Amino acid sequence: MFKKEKRKSWRSVQSPFIFNLARHLEARSRYVDERVVEDEVEYDKIFKDIENLRADLKRSTDTIAVEDHGAGSRVFKGSSRKVSKIAKHVLQSERVAKSLWKVLRFWGMHLEEKGNIKLSVLEMGTSLGVTTAYLSAAGCDVETWEGCQNTADVARNNWIKLGLDKQIDSKVGKFDELLKSTKGGWDMVFLDGHHDGGATLRYVEELKSKLSTGGCVLVDDVVWSKGMKTAWRELLDDSYWNVTVRWRGKGWLFHIDGAVEQHIALSCVFKF
């Protein structure tokens, strides 16, 4: 536990905003917005297609040369990496990806009610594109960044197999350079690359001016290393992010006008 955080289950959260976030992340279907549950049934085929693709990637015999601009890997040595090992050790789990889909679908419905506006999402760290596919299936406008061209090419081929390639805007380059060259306007940014404390703080600071009003950042692996833990503590102390939620090793950052400052470590109900 971090000093500022209070551990809570999704049931005990009193803030309506965080409660809606928490229940779509952790609750069983009967507690989730019924429209999201209906969509989950409707989208069952695409979910199965994505998971079949994941299974194929885990069986792949392909090897790619990876250009790693991040904090390195605890799994891989050298630049030559088996696609099967990337699929087994790097990708977000089905459980996490489906939870993100539920949250984005819920938020997207509320935006659509205001005038058929789509959620805009940036994923910083494409990898093989499996999580990207879930974000796109939520009906979002998805932009995704990857530092390695070979990895991005594999992801693009995966989206073609799923019929999602026309819905995803993929860019290759270093995050610092890409951030400086864009105006932003995203409703959510999923920072799922680099995993270095100093770089994370730098990216999040830059993203403050790139988010849409009410937009948020989701930082992966906030307890992955000493450096990432230190970065998360600094983010908790940054008064700009007045609402934070730590969930399954990830940290949500929100700047909500008029909200009471609160920092929650969400108790997880289900095992992966």
C-alpha cells in the first residue's frame, strides 16, 4: 500500500464516478450496466476471434528483431524475440482487456447520448496489437504508438485478420517525439510501454495538456520496479491528479474539477 491510498472493494466506493469505474472493472455481469452486458453478448464473436488470435500467437514459431526504447525486459535477452514468448509474457490478459472494454463501452455510451461522439483513446505501447483490438471493439477512435517497426507490422497483420485494421491509427516512433508532434485531444491514454519511472513522469506531465476535458491516463506496471513505485508516489503527490485508482498493478489518473481528493487501491475480486 502507498501512504495516500485507501484500500476499498468496488462495493464500498461512495463516489458515483469511481463506483462506475470500479464495478465495470471488477464486478460480475449482474452488477454491470445492462446495456454493456447486452453489448458483451453481441460482441462475443469478436472477443472469441481476438482470443483465438492470441492462442495462435502463443503457438507461433516466428521470431522478430525488436528495437526496445523502453526499460528493457525481465523475460528477454537480446533483440531477437519469439512471437510466442511475447504473447505469453507481455500481452495484457483477457480478463484485463475485457475489463477495459467494459469501462470504455460504458463511458462511450454516455458520450454518444450527448451527440454521437466517440471516445478517443491513445495506447502508448502497441506490442502485438491484441489489447488494441479490444479498445477498438469498444467503439473508440483508437490511435496506438509502437517504438519498433517490426512489432508494429505484426500488430497490423493481426488487425487485418480481425477486420479491424481500418479502425486503428498506428504510428511508429519514440514516445517523446510523437508526444511533441501531436495536439492530442484523447479521452483516455493507456501508457503501456517503456515502464521506466523517470520516463513515465515525463510522459504523464506532457499528457496533461494533451487530454480532452475530463480525460484520464492509465499507467501500467506502477509496482513493477522500484523506479515505477517511486514514480507512482510522485503522481499521488501531484495535486493535479485529484482522483486516482490503483487496479491490478495499474494506476488510473483523473483531474476532475470540483472533486474531493481521493486515492483508492481497488481490491480485486477475480483472479486472472
